[in-house]
Amino acid sequence: MSSTLTRVPILDPRPEIDSIWSEVMAAVEDVLRSGQFIMGPNVTGFEKEAAEYLGVKHALGLNSGTDALILGVHALGLKPGDEVISTPFTFFATTECVSHFRATPVFVDIDPETFNFQVDEIEAAITPRTKGIIPVHLFGQPVDMDPLMEVANRHGLWVLEDVAQAFGGDDRGRKLGSIGHAGAFSFFPTKNLGGCGDGGLFVTDDDAVAETVRILRVHGAKKKYHNEQVGVNSRLDAIQAAILRCKLPHIDGWNEARRTAAHRYTDALIGVEGLVTPIEVEFGTHVYHQYTVRILGGRRDEVQRKLDEAGIGTMVYYEKPLHKLPVYAGMDVSMPVSEQCAAEVLSLPIWPKIETAVQDRVVDALKAALA
Ligand SMILES: *Cc1c(COP(=O)(O)O)cnc(C)c1O
């Protein structure tokens, strides 16, 4: 495939799978021949391997990252009327889980350089109703977890990390998702560890919380047909677990390749007028789920259109901060930094095996669009 003639997508998930094709095919064939499509050895095997990799006691395969958040806040005890502190600059699922229980998300505005919420502003948002905090390691950039955990512990709040975009990232050597009381991962195909369909993972060191999620994912039944609670049907498919087991041993190499590609962009784009390149926090590892620049001077939409005309796919994550979504109409808050970033951000094509020539084409088109 000639990279100079075809369109550059924002993400090409095929090279990863291509590089382990025969292994994946054999694993899928094994599942098909086994006849065991729900739970079974691939799900428990993946849960064990993921728990070891992440350094957590319990890892539970679920239907999606969204379910990991919903079952997570349920198990952590969220009730109607409670408040949960989070970031407005994220995907809706982050606080959809809170609203699902008729509890209220309370937003803390972001830092324009990391796109993550300002940890030193969390304490001012705490009220007697606050029960927990959901930090999001957005675009693969770690939230500063030490001061966050200090505030949470001092106020008796739980912390559920939204790690959907940061599988394999770390904060001071600890894997993201293993630092709070629990973590929620997504295996949506675009994520750093992506399946070939939906999938998610809930992790925790807390035995009781793990047991609750383990029961909730199978209709609230510890023993089949002896339902004790109102749960849901949310299991990781055996086929997805088998594929994820093939991919997991490669995640560090693939994240490293994303970082190399990101640094190549930054080297080429730093100092270009009208554009701000992403930074990396010094206390952890950014795993570049997205490579997101800011386009200044109100020119983002124009630049995106010009890149599209040049055959370069880009995305705006996120067009509207959560407090501006129709679902939260009536929420009367102002989050000026999130609102400004929503108008400026542009995510460029990135994946572990993106070719240098493709990146050069993106850089040239971006410079031309800004000129
Ligand atoms: C993808 C994503 C989710 C939801 O994961 P699904 O597996 O798609 O349900 C939650 N939070 C964030 C930040 C995400 O990017």
C-alpha cells in the first residue's frame, strides 16, 4: 500500500494484528473448536495475566469500559444524591456512570498543557455529599496520583481511575489503574490495548468490591439461578479474551512505538507558529492514546478542513466538554479552560506502526494548512 497515494486514517488497527496474525488465528480457532464461548479458560487466563501485568489483586473481564465504570461505582456504593468529582474534558462514559445512579458529577477544570483536571483544585470542590473521585488519564497522559490520593484519603473518598485510554501507562512506576481503589479499562478497538469488538476490565485490590462486581456481571448471582442482587449481563467474550491474551505481551513494545512516533511529531512541529505540541508530565509515562495538538487563533476547524482536503484524517476529542452536552443541560457551570481546549484541540494520526513517511506527510500538510 503506497502511503503517499492513499488517505491517512486517524488510526489503522490492522498492522498490530497483522504482526501476530497466525497466533491470533490459532487462538480464535481454539475457542471455536472448544465450544466454550462464554467465560471459560481464556477469560480467567486473561484476567490472571492482566492482573499480573497491572500489579493488582483482582481483574474482572466485562462487556465494555462503560460497564467497568458503571459496575465499579455501583460496587463502591454510589447512591442517588451523592456527588463525584471528575473532569469535564473526557468521553461521556466517565460521568455517565455517575448520572446512571442519579448521583451528580462535579467538575474540576483542566490544565491546558496536560488536558487532565487540576488536582490542586479538587479539594475546593468537595462537599458533604462527595463520595468519590474519577480521574481520567486522558489521551494516555497520567494524572498526578500522589496528591490526588492524599486528598481522597484525607476526606474518606474512593478513587476510581478511568484508564480507558492509558493501558500500560504509569505514575512513578505504578501502572495506571492500580493506584486508586479501583480502575476501569476499555478494550474498544481504538484503545491502546484494543480487542476486535467491545470489551472492558475492572481492577481492584479490594476483595469485597471485586466480589460485588463479580456477582453484578452475572445478574447478581453468586450461584447460578440464585440471584441475590439486581445485576446485569456484562462478560468479556471468550473470543475477545483469547485475542487480548495474544496482544497483551506486546503492549509495552506498542506503547513504546507510540511514544517514538509522538516524539517524531513533536520534534517536527515544536515551535511552529499557531500550534502547541503536547507535553509529558515528568512523574510518569504518557502512552499517547492520542497525539493532540492545540491550534491557536480560532483556526482549528479551518486547519482540520485543509488536512481533510489533503487526505489526512484527524479527530476533535472533544468538541464539547461534558457540562455543555445536552444531557447535562441546566448544569450551570463555567469551565473556561476546557471550553477553550474544546475549540483548539486536534488529534493527529497515530498508531504503533505508523510509518515515518506517513508522519512526514501529516507534518507537511499541517504546516501548509497553518502557513
Ligand atoms: C472509551 C472510553 C470509555 C468507554 O469505554 P467503552 O469500552 O467504549 O465502553 C470510557 N472512558 C473513556 C475516557 C474512554 O475513552
